[in-house]
Amino acid sequence: MTTPASSAKPRTFAKIVTPPPGPRSREIVEREKPFMAPGTQAFSQLAGIAVEKGKGAVLEDVDGNQYLDLVAGICVASLGHGHPAMAKVLGEQAEKVMIGSFTSAPRARLLESLVGLAPAGLEGSRAQLYSGGAEAVESALRLARSHTRKYEVVSFWGGFHGKTGGVLPLLGSDFKHGLGPFQTGMHLVPYADCYRCPFKLEHPSCGNLCVDFAREAIKRQSAGSVAAIIAEPIQGTNGNVIPPDDFLPAIREIARELDAVFIADEMITGFGRSGKMWGVQHSGVKPDMITIGKAFGAGYPITGLVAKNEICGAKPWANPSFSSSSYGGNPLAAAAAEVAIGTVVKDDLVGNSHRVGEAMLAALKPLVDRFPFVGDVRGRGLMIGLELVKDKQTKAPLAKKACEFVYLEGLRRGLLAMTYTNRVRINPPLVITEAQALEAVDILTEVLAELDRKPDLWKA
Ligand SMILES: Cc1ncc(COP(=O)(O)O)c(C=O)c1O
């Protein structure tokens, strides 16, 4: 147990032996700098550390500092770091065969388990496998177009589905500014982001105006050829935004009215992240298709889609070599995903996500009353969002400098969390223990108390 000088509570898991970034980290980062193109993830640039190894929810840098990792590779590290079953299967499978799209026993077993786990609506469905999230979403759109013989797609403000050309126009943020022109026939409508309701209303007295608005907007803006509506069950990149449970079923109904496919992008929410196996299970909405990734391979890059059997046969998507890719479902990827999802089931990581998530949420909720700049705390399972604001009335976002202070002060105390923007995302590995999670909350609380003592910073 260590007690950092600056903190009140002793630490059991986070251990800082030299202020980060330490000398070895700095040396490696400097070595890489001339060759690494700009644009890597903001939290890694800000931290300036080089990683060495990890165990479960603890990540260690090359200077021996140990951090509680609430980033988890942005929801990728479902099994945490250094999972022995993953290491074993990767080694064993790499020695046998890694490459190619011939059927392999791991792939056959994986597909059977995957389809067996699929949410209601996708019983007896089929899956196709890829290696990137955006690639899987693009394939889902190709399949929706093949099936409906229509071409337009509806997505949501605040939504994120990757960075490739076919999904860029679906992003509901300024991320796409400067990257046009985009594919035509893409329409964006408001998501039920109730803390920042675009209509400045409150649920349920709003009567779900955003849904009525979406219906009207599609009617007036589209060419009457909507092939798909795609939505995240909980918006991850936008700040772990949880819609009311009646939102997605109402959107699904619009898809039905339009004879369009309803795609739930479960890239982040899938495999237990939100305390249920699938994000759609919170509202009971039945998708026609889901896209999956991140936790699917627990770090091995494997993604995919699961679609209703009657949709999967649609051509040209279903023609030989049309839905495939170079790396999709190769024997190594399949073996990794088999361990990843098998462990989620065997070790009841969905239950752990629910239980530990509840404990974290209960510990974080009081921060709204304690600090003038914590506007909201919300969460489902290990998918928790905090709003950092300058003013609770106007909800004006906390300035970037203050958010970066929260991130860097956390790092100094052994906490890695996506606190560098005003919509804080907390998403640790699903294996995190309650004791680890609560220690992480303690550190975050200390950091926020530190910020509270600097009104010039948080009011700026
Ligand atoms: C919901 C969602 N869909 C798709 C993607 C794209 O995944 P990838 O970065 O693997 O292309 C992401 C990435 O964060 C995501 O959050």
C-alpha cells in the first residue's frame, strides 16, 4: 500500500514511483516523435508515457508507474491487460495457422457462440467478420442497400461510427469539417441527449419531440429511399449519453414505417459494457442488424456484423468475395474473439459490469452536489459519463485547459481516465474489481477538489 504525499487516502492499486512522464517514457516518446505522424489520440499525447505491461485494470509504464486504467483502449480491453487465456490462445494459434479465409475450427465455434449470444430479433442470424469498426459499419450499410435496393442512411447528432469515407457523413459532430465532399443521401437527426436537449425540453414532458422531429425531417429531406437508420444504443464518443428507454423503440418504429433496416452500432456497448450483454437490451428494441468490435476481440482487432438471416442473402453483398476482407475472421482473430467472448460469459463479466458500475455510479453521483462544475453524472454498467461545466445554469462546457488539468492531475496520482474533455467518459476493463473502481473514484474526487480550489481555472 502506498500513500502519495498529496492525497488523503492510501492507495492499494495506483502506484506512482516517479512523476509521469518519467525519464524512460520521455526517452521512448522522443525517439518515436520524428517518425510518428501527428493525430494520435489526445489522451496519449497529453500523458507522454510509454507503456510496458499491465494486469487486469492496472496499466504500467516503462518507469514502473502503475495506473488504474479507466480508458481501456477506449472500451477495447474488456478482459483488461495481460489476460493469461488470451496470451495462451494467441501463442498456440499463431504456431498453427494465422492467416486466410478458409473455414477453421475456431471460426466455426466463434460464429456459433456469437449468433447464440445475439440479442432478441437476431435469433438464427448470421455474421460476417472484419478487422476495423468503420469497416464493419460500412459493410452493414452495403448490406442494407443490397437488401432494400435503396441508398439513403439516417444517423444521429453526436453519433460516431468511424473515420472512413463511407461513414464520415454519418458522424454527428464537427469531426468531419474539412473532410468533404461526402457521399450523398445521408441525413442526421437529433439524438435524445437529454442533458443537452436541442429543444431545451425535459423528458418525459417533451413527449419525445426529437422523435417527431426526426420523422418530419426524414420526410422532408430524403429522396424517399432510406435504406437504413443507424444508432448507438448509448452514444460513447459523445460522452456516454444514455437516451430514455422509449427513444430507440420509437426510432425503430420510424425504420419500420420507412421499410428501412434498423442497425444498432454496438461497437462500444456490445459484450457487457453497459451492464447487459447488449446496449439494445435496456430498451428491448429489436434491431435488424448489429455492428460489433472493440470488446469482441479484447484487443485483437476483430469486428463484425450480425444480421437477420433473411437480410444476409441480399446481393450483391452476398456474392462470393463481396462481403469478405483480407483479415476478417482469420484463424488467429477467431481464436482471440472466441476467448474474449467466452471469458465474458464464463466469468460473468456482464454481471461484474453491472455491479461495479452501480457502485461507481453511487460514489460519483454525490459529486454533482459537491462541486459547482459537475453538471451531471449518468451511467449504465461500466459506461459512465460526467458533464463538466463552468455554470450549471447555462451548462457552458468547462474550458479545455481545466479539463486537461483534471486529466494530468489524475495521471500524476495514478489514474488514466478520459477526463480531458468536458464530457468525461469512464469505461474501465470489465474485469475491474469494486475496490479498484472505488480507488479510481477517490483519485478523481481528489483531483476535482483540487480544481475546486482554483476558481480562476474552472470559471475561465
Ligand atoms: C460506435 C462506434 N462505431 C464505430 C467505431 C469505429 O471503430 P474503429 O475505430 O475500429 O474504426 C467506433 C469507434 O470508436 C465507435 O465508437
